[in-house]
Amino acid sequence: MTEALRILLQRRRSELNPAELGLTRIAPQGRRPRGGGPSQTQVDEYLGFGRGTYERLEQGRYTNAPEHVLRAVGELFRLNPHEWTWLWRMTWRRDPPGPLRQDADEEIPASWLRVIDSIPHPVYITNHRWELVAYNPVFPRIFPGRQVPENTMEWMLLNPDARTILADWKTSWAPLIAPHVWAALASHPDDEYLAVLEKRILADDEAGPIYRDFGPIFVHPDGACRPFHHPEQGIGWMTLHTSSPKSSANFITMTMIFDPGEEHPRPLPPLRARAGG
């Protein structure tokens, strides 16, 4: 794995023009990659690292490099989203905590429309602000008059209709939804929309106290089954299934399976890989 990391970083380093970075002096230490590019020492100097920092990274000996080091190298080398993820997997053995460039994670492949349209249950896709990006033809049926909101979180916590559709809203829905807003603000502290949304929630007579109370913590609602008053099918239970496209980590795909009736659906046992194929 260290060899794969070295190849990637050397390749990207060789593509840089030292003169464009203001690096005209040949550094006394640090190997220059084949084809040109700044030396390892020049990378340290340009990024303000201590000498030898970048060399350790390129040689696979800096396996716990701080995020600011990886981000600085990623930005300098103009890593694409796949390379950025690869850098983290080769150093931390996990995916990065966020995209290298925010604007690179604001789009999702249009082929996802074919995916969600093929599912017979309500499915929608949102970004990290819960703004609707796409939904299938079944999705509007869960709203009164089939009027789809622009933002699902705003609708769930602030729209009066939601407090009827989301049955037992005060206990089964709102306390489990509100902590997601806290988490979104922690991940995106400079997002103006999220800041305004929080203020609106706090100003609401019913949602505000629930939000301040900071109820049970759920990282995601995947597999959650909650009471639901379907506008067209009546009382029942809605089971939520979430996923995040690998190409766009800031997006969430939500599939909702509705079971009519007052009786809670029987939970299914978890799935596991079949040993030995």
C-alpha cells in the first residue's frame, strides 16, 4: 500500500511547475520526481511544514498525518475526489471526514434518477442541508395534496402538516430528528442555511423545546420504523432506509417502505455474508 501511495503523490508532485509556485531555487535536500516538479523539501517549505514532513507522507511513514497536512497536500496537488479518498485510505485506512473541495461534492450523477425511479416505494435524495435534489413518482403521495416540500428537515420539524402525517410526532419523530441538525451544524459550521434553520427551529413553540432538550442521539435513521399517517393509505408504519452514494458523500438517499395497519411490522433478522460463498 505504501508503494501505491508513493506512486500517486510522486505523480502529482511531478505535474507541478515550481516556478508557478514561486520556487525557483533548487532545494539542497529532497528528491525531485521524474519529469520535474518541486522537491520534497520545497513542498515542506511551500506548505509551511517542518522539514521531512512531506517525505514521511510520500514514503508511507506518516500513517497518522493530521487532516490539515493531508488537506494542504491535496489542495496543492489538485487531487480529484477519488485520489483524495485514496490518500485517506492509504494513511488512515478509512474514508476522509469530508470532501477536499466543497463544490466538488455538490453534484450527484444523473443516473441516480434511473435508480430511484425503479423502486416502487417512496425514494428521495437530499444534500447535507436536506434540500431535495431528486425523488421518484411515488414520493409525492406521502404528502397532503401531493405537495412536495423543498426541504425535508424543515418540513418534518416546522410544517404543521408533518405533525399529523408523522404520527406521534412529539415522541416518535421530532426528538429523533432534531439531533441531526446539531450534527449538520457541527460538520458545516459556516453553512448559512443551516444556521438560519436552527434559529427558526429554536423560535418554534413546539420544535424549539424539543431541539434544546437534545433527545436520543441517532447518527442515521437507517432501519428505523416509526408510526405514519399516510394521506392516501391511512395509519401504518414507515420504515426508513438510508444510503450515501460513494461519488457524492454529502448526499443521502432515503427509501421509505410503508406498512399499513396499527400493528408494528415484525423486525427481520440482520443480514450477513454467507460463509464460504
